[in-house]
Amino acid sequence: MKVVVKVIPQVAVSSRRKQKLTVPTFLIGCLLANAVLSPAEDFGACPILPANDIWNVPVDTLPVDSNSSAYVNTIGATKYVHADFGSGTWDGGPIGIPFVSVPGTQPKVNVAFYYEDESDPGPYPIPPNAPIEGGPNSTGDRHILVVDRDNCILYELFDAHPQGNGTWTAGSGAIFDLNSSALRPAGWTSADAAGLPILPGLVRYDEVASGEIRHAIRFTAPQTRRAYVWPARHYASSLTGPQYPPMGQRFRLKANFNIAGFAPEVQVILRAMKKYGMVLADNGSSWYITGAPDERWDNDVLHQLHQVPGSAFEAVNVSSLMVDPNSGQTTESNPPPPPPPPPPPPSTTTDDNAPGITYTGSWSQNANTAAYGGRYRQTARRNATVSFAFSGTQFTWIASRGPKFGLATVRVDGVVVGTVDLYHPTKEWQHPVSFAGLANGAHTVQITVLAARNPKSKANTVIFDAFRVP
């Protein structure tokens, strides 16, 4: 049994977190190996905030914050990173903060808030089966995240509970336009203690599988200051010492931290920590990073993050990026990655007896099940040729090689591009002889038998079995 204890310190005095934080929350459970949960990664054409939003721009070249060492020591220089997400369930609930994508036609429901003065009134398009953080019986944060993929609106709730009449109650709620970097009013909470959206900071399986995370990652710390820094809008602490990090503080993994020994999936996360960093968004366990649950996560692989100590991080001063204190817009831009190259066209193999292939000289046609299509052409006659045409930038002559094979010259559009030695100590059927780097277009290929051979060869045989494009 693996036990996780997540304690929220009793330090908050803000109206947003008072009721939540005066009672520690313990999440204890056993991993159920066969649980299934995968979020629908369908955001339509919506960005997860603009490309130049503070969540989405690199911080790897920004200066270290002057209080970095104190912050790291407070959070825990000897503590280790923990992935607070994964596959399966803990105590009947998903591991991580789930989200759901809905169409613009999703019916909206009313939500009653007990921190109404800092909540967006709604209504909210919560589907009946919306996944709740920790599961339907959770006593934890019970976040609900909903993306309206048609209107690019993000709805987030904290401590959400369904009611029998189809409405909901929640601690607080926030609505974000995903095409905008507008921040919440100063001093307002959200569904998160720092007053920030949660979804932009989640580690999601599909982006890790793509090979790159292009945003900062949400994380927690046990003790924070009664203060917040841009882009945060809210604090959740009564502590005032300068050693305590404020909400919204950006951190990054040091550039010299060696990630070579980690699994490829973990390296994707660590590279993002170096380039985009992490945002302190809530009170919680030291260096706990947040992600979306997904049945495809390998929990054993994610546990490799526990090898990364707090001392490998540094706090970053991002103030130079700020354009407006009421906006997450930055002076930087982070253009979207280039689209993947189109897949190569399917290869086409043309057999030796196809129309359009011409032979001069004496070629015999023979049968062998090892040959392409079961038949092939063979000759040892000097200046015998085989010619064919194709369109593209490369082609492959399907030949054979062995101890009794000789030499042939290959011309493309009348120009010699190589002389091929088909000698080999053992017989090999369907041996590929490839030529690439040609100008894209129509070409004519001629293979000429030289009736010559490698000194080790016992004969001058040349076989033409087929050709393949590309």
C-alpha cells in the first residue's frame, strides 16, 4: 500500500480560504491498477491563453530573484518533486485535477458560492457527469474544470458539490476567456488560492506524448507569504516573513541540472521546468506539481521525478515581462510550434515485368519465391540495360547480391550517379540500392551491366527484381 498524505497548513486568513484551510485535508488511499480515466483533450480551435501570456512564455533567460535561496530553503531544498497526478485512482478518485470539454450548446446550471463576493456568478456549463477532483466522494479541493470549446471559455470551480435539483454549490468560481490575458480583480481568488486559472498549468498526457510542454507548470508549497506577485491576484497566508514565497512566484529548474538519466516522458516535463518554469499557485506539499489524470500515465515512470531535489530550483524575477499589472500579457512572444511535416507518400514497388520497363541485350526471366513477386530478370551480358521512369526525388533498385554478382552503372537522366558492386559473401534477395537527393520531378533511370566484377566475385551476374519509389 502506498499512502499519500497531503496537508494544507493552517495559515490562511483570507475569506477565500479560511474555511478550507482551518481544517487540514488528508488524502489517503491505495492505487487501483485497473482504473480508467482519460480526459478528452478537445479544445477545438481554442488556445490555452494567448501565446504571449505569462503562462506560455519562456523564463529560462530571466534573472534569478534576489530572494531565491530563502524561498527554496523554505519550500524545502532537501525535499523532492512529486507528480500529483497519474493513472488509476486514490481512494476512489482520479489522481490529479481532471477537466472536461463541452460544446457551446451545453446547458448551463446555477451555482451558489460561499465566497460569492470573489466569484463569477455564472451560470456554468457543467455536464451531469463532470469529473470532480478526488472523485464524487472526495473531501479534498473538489475542483471542476470545464472548457467550452466553441466559445473558448474556461469555467473553474473550487469545492464543487452537485445538488439534487441539478444546481451546484461551490466555494468559489472563476470564468476565463481563453483568448484573453485579462486577470481577475486585484485581491480576488479564483478556483485556486493564487487567483489564477488552473488548466493552463496542468501537465497533460497528450502534450508530453507530443514531446514538448509549452507552458509553466502549477505547483504547491507548504508555507506562503501574505502577499502575491504578478500575475497572481490573491494570497492565502498570515505569514509575513521575507523567507516565505508569495503566491504567483515563478521558479525554474536550473539549466545545469542533468536530465539525461530520466525516462523520455520525464525529460519532457523537466525540459519544460527549465524553459517555462513553475508557478506557485496554492498551499500544499513541497514541490508537488499538478497534472490531469490519465490512464496512459505510467506511475512508476512519473515517480522518477522524486529524484529531483528542491535545491535544483531557483526563483525567477519575471517583472520585466509585465505590460500591464491587470493583464497576463507579456513583452515576449511564443509562436506556436511549426506544423509537423506531411507524411511521406506511400511507397510504390514496380515489378520487373511491369509496362514501361524496357530491356536491351539478353535478359532471362526466372522464378524464385525469394524474389519480389516471385520472378526476376538476370544477365551477365556487357552493355545490357534496363530502363524505367519515375517522378520524385529518390528511388530504390531492388537487386540481389552474392558471391557470383558483378558491377553495374546507374545513370539518371543520362548522367552517371554511381557504379554498384553487387558482390557479397552470401546470397541476399531483394537487396535495396537507393539513390536520393534528386531534383523533384520526372526522371529516367538506366542501369547498364559492365560484365566486370569485384576480384572476390566468381561471376558478373546482375539481377533486376523491381524498383521502388520513394
